[in-house]
Amino acid sequence: MSVAANELSRQLISEAFREDGLLKSVIAGYEYRPEQAQMAEAVWQTLSDGGILLVEAGTGVGKSMAYLLPATVLAASSGRRVVISTYTVNLQEQLVSKDLPSLNKFWEKQGIAINWDLVKGRGHYLCLRKFNRRYDQALKQTDLFSYTKPEEDLIKELKALIDSSSVAALPPADPWSEPEDTYLAYEGSATHPDGSFPRDPAGEADTGPRDELPTSTSTTGRWDGDVDKLEIKLPPGLWSEFSSDTESCMGAKCPYRTRCFYRLARSSLDKCHILVVNHALLVSDLRLRVETNGNTRLLPAYDTLIIDEAHHFEPVVREHLGASISSWRLKRLAGDTLREARSESLARFIGKKQVDSLKDTLEGAINSLETILDSLLRQVKSRESEKARLTQRAFIDEKLVNALREVAATVNTWLNYDLTQEERFEVSSLRRRFTELANELDEFNSLEGDGVDTVYWVERASAGGTRADALRSCPLEVADYLEENLWSELRSAVLTSATLTVGKMKPFDYVKSALGLESAGELKLGSPFQYEEQACLCVPEDSRCYDPNSPDFLEYVARVIPQIADLTLGRCFVLFTSYKAMDRVVQSIKDTLEAKGFPVLKQGDGSREALLSEFKRLGNAVLFGVDSFWEGVDVPGDALSCVVVVKLPFSVPDDPVVQARSELWESQGRNPFRSYFLPKAALKLKQGFGRLIRTKTDRGAVVILDPRIATRDYGKLLLESLPPARITTELEDIARAVNPPSRPVTSDHRP
Ligand code: SF4
């Protein structure tokens, strides 16, 4: 971009964020916020000049608009594509359904169309080939791996819907024009490698109106293959049998290619300026690109990236670079194999005796894996972690690995039979999956790189009501991987969150070192809220009499919470770091609180959304929560007037990843407490605090019952990381800090 064009764009952004700027005309209730304008200018500078910028923007800054306007300016002026990644679905929906449509009004006034789309992982889309194949084969069978009657009914209903929805909407491609055995996850075509759009001879960016593009959203009343829009409620396990995935996609050779739901959804992306994705999809795309040397990808090419909710990025990267072996995975593979063995084609060559023997082998392998998982899970000590680190090698019976290799060899012999191209693809895919599983089990058995660059553990889990206990592994650090494969490939990136910094001295150091961003630029913006006036932070004087790790601390907590509820008229979140502690306290004070007229809600008694909506409806409830209520919860107004933090949110030290990383740092001469536990706790505490003040008119109190914040030397760093509220040690002060209830409370309480 020329210097003059760059300056014009900078001016446009600067003017748009003024008190009477252009944004006022397109955003209902727009208010000038100097922090937002400052962030937008810094984001623009990074996007236009290149580089990487970290921005911490306090609650209320309006950071999404502060990066969206510069992103759309970049797209409109240079044709570059911008990928925006978030952690939560809520934020994605806000960007796609509210913020971008508002900004589009601004661009329409300039005569420029901006295209955007929410990109979902391919697992959201039904694979027509898999579904039709299953439908033809599986419904005929009745055994351990076949469907139940209710499942059969659902599948038939789905079949009718698909038959009325699926139409050939894509140009047929000549399968032979693509290299043999190349199955592209994403067939980008219209973009340059840097992610910019091809230009027409007049040099204009391709910015055709959104409704001229093929759309993944059905405007015809037909279902578009997206599970989120499916009205038939399938159990998650059943959906995963039909959902699209890279390993079973035939790509150019698929007989359903012209009507493929996934391809149809992806076909519009090449023409989008802004792609909104989640961190998981962003990392899956990255991993696939790295593993295939850039030949396969899930997203179109891009060189400009904005990561919001960036404090979640590192854990998501770590999780997605790891491995997972569950009995559910093996069961699914076994089911696929037996279905294939019984298919009409293979049944001509494979006798019943052979199939029965294969079934016995597979059932034996499943039992063996489940026995191993059960025995390892006995080491799990706490409900907080549900994980136990694997430290002993050779815990997997060689016979299990050998059985899987034998099945892979058996499946391989099926390729000698006279099969169709699709059947050969299925058989090859099964063979590959067995080999991969056996190799991964070998890796777990040897604990390769344990404690050096990898950590291994067993985890108790469930998915959609089904047990999904698994052997898991992940890298200990992801900084080098990101530096080498992501940051170095980008022209510019902005990472932002309300919680990126810790303390006042070198506040970005923790996030920089975790993400491999040592030389990134920094911008820390306060909140437009007047915390000194709107909030008080109370560390009660009498809390100093208790050791937070002693049993009488919980008795103190049980005594003080009803007092706090009296002072704030309910309207409290009480945040714990342990289910056990929460259950004990709730059990001992539930009756007391309810007798005082304060309804009690507890995490686990309903979904998070249901509990939150009940909390807002009641207006005087006390809600007890553990992990998921510390962040991402938005209760503006006086229904939430007080947040009680029972204990400082230090990570569970026996979590396998935390344990292994601590050992690694100690061996490197680093202090794990200062390098990890403390910054993590500071960020989480800041998130918890952030639940309180959501608007300029909110008032309230945060009460920290853990005395260590006042008595330990590290308490200073934790306090420095929090918004600048008035500090008190008198519990009574919180009554003056909260707004009176704005409406009568609801006495009708249905937990
Ligand atoms: S192209 Fe791939 S995802 Fe689409 S129907 Fe065929 S196999 Fe399924």
C-alpha cells in the first residue's frame, strides 16, 4: 500500500472512532471511548506495516470493533484476507451477526461491499458419501456394532431430509485432473499464496455483493448439511459416524462431489475478506498444513491474523498438537471395519468364519484397552483434575498392539479383491487407521520424550453421555512450534484479550514466552469504567486468622457467605477452585441462605446457560461455581453485585501438564511458581474480577476470602494485576459499594 493510501486509511479509522464519527451513524448506542480509538490506530498500524502486536484491553473498551474496522479497511484497500479467531461461540456469533453487519452499513455508504463468513470445522457437516454408504450397509445388520431401533428411526428421518435437501450445486470437477491419491481438505483456487484476492484488469478487488456468492446458509428452505441447523436431534456418537473428516474424504474422486455439503460451504470462502474461525479450527488448519508440507489445508490462504480471547490460545494449541487414544476411537474403527467386511462386495470373498474371527479379535482389543484404562484411572486422585500422569513405560500389553497390526495386515489383503474405487479407498483408510493407532500405542508404551518435550496422562472423560476415557499426550511447550510454523508465515498478527498481562513489571512477559512472541509489540489499555468509584475489593480482616489449606477455613467461608449475602441482598457469585470445597460449603449453608430468602444455585445442577438465566431472572440468588463461572459469564446490571473468591485460583499442582512443566522448568533453573503458577493465578483472578463490572452503571464488590493475597509477598503482584478498585478490610463496606436492587426480586424459585 502506498504511503498516501496508508495515511488516508489511518485518518479514516481515526475519524470513525471520534465522538461524532462515522461509527456513530451505524452502531446503535455508540459511545466515544479513547481506549478504543487508541487500540484501533495501533491495530491498523500493525496490519498495514506488518508485525505482531499484543493488546490487553480492559473490560468495556469495545475491542472487537477496534480490530474489525482496521481489518475491513485492510480488506477494502488491499484485498487482503483477514482471519479472526476466537475461543467462544458467543464471541463468534457477536462478530458475525452483530458487529460485522453494523460495519457493513458503514462500508455500504462508501459503496464498498465487505464479505465475511463464519467458518466451521468440517465435522459440522454431514458427509453424503459416508452417510449413504452407512445407510446402504449398516441398517441391514444386527449385532454389537449395529444401530438400535431408535437410532434406525433417526437415520431414516435423516435420509428423507437429505434426499429432499441435497442438490448438485457445484461444478463437477474432472477427478483425473487432480493427482492420484491427493485428497484435499480445502481446494483453494482463487487466492494468491499470500491470501490476497486476484485482481481484475482494472485493478479492483473482487468484492461482489455477499448474496451473489454461493452460500452455506440455506436460503431455499433446504438443510445445508450443518449439524447446528439440523432439527433431528442425533446423539453425538451417531453424528460422528456421518460427519465429514479429512481422513475419510475422497476429495476429487468422491461420487457426491458436486453436491457435497462441506465443499459447498467452503466454496464461498475464497471470496471472503473476513473469515471468523475458532482457535481449534485455526490450530487444526495449522497442524494439517505442517504435517502435509502445506499441501492440505482447512482454510484458504491468509497472511493476516487477529486472535481474540488470546489468553486461551496456548492451551488450545497444546491440546490440538497432542494425541488421544480412547476405547471409543477403537470401537468406532471396529464398527467401520466390520461393516466393510460385511458389505456386499467383500462378502463375496470373506466368509462368515473370517468375519467372526475378526470380530472376536476386535472385541478382545476393545476389552484389553478398556481394562488398561480402568486400571490406570484408579490413580486419579481428585475430581478437579480427573487425570493421572503416566510415568511407567510398557503399561500396554504387546498383544493389543500386535492384534491391531494383524488386523491392519488382514484388511490390507482385501485390496487384492475386485473392489470399486470407493471400496478400495475405504479399505485403505481402515488399514491406515489401524496402523496409526498401533503406532500411537507404541509411542505411549515407550513414553517417548516424557518430561523433555512431551507429557503423557490418562484422563476420565465423557462425550455426549458416553464414556470417552483416554490416553492423552501433548507437547510441554508450544512457543517454538508457533514461532516456526505460524508467526513466521504471517505478514501481521494482533493478539488481544482483557487478560494478557501480569503485574506492572514487564507485564506481557508471561504471554510472550508462552506463545513464542518475544519481539512482539505491546499495548496495554485500561478500562473506560471508573473502578475506583464503581467497585470495592474487600479482603476481610478476620480472614487473616485462617490458613486457606486448613479444614477450619471452609467453616469460616460457610459463616461469612451468609453475612455477605445479607449485605448485598443475595446477587452474588461465589467462585471456588474445588468441587469438593464447593459441595461442602453449599451443603452446610444452603438452608440458611434459603431461609433468609436467597435462592441457591450450584454449578452442576443445570447447564451453565440455564443457571445463568435463572440467576438473572431471580435477581437475589447466590450462585456457587467452579471453573466455568470464572470467565465468559456476562451479567450486566444489579443481578450480580458481588463476586466472592474463596481461594486464590492456583493451578492444581498434580495436573500432569502442570507437573511435567514444573519439573522441566526446575531442571532449567526456572522457578515454576514465579514462571507459571503465579501468572496463571493472576490472569484467572483478573477474569473472576471481570465478572463484576460489565457496564458504566454497574457497581459492586469483589470479596477475596483467601488471606494470602494480603499476607504473602506475591499478593502484591496479584493485586497489581486487578482493576484499580477501592480496597477495604471491612466487610460492611460492601453494602455501600453495591447498587440497590432495581426491581422487586422474584420469589418463585425453580432450581
Ligand atoms: S467430498 Fe468428501 S466430505 Fe464431501 S461427500 Fe465426498 S467424501 Fe464426503
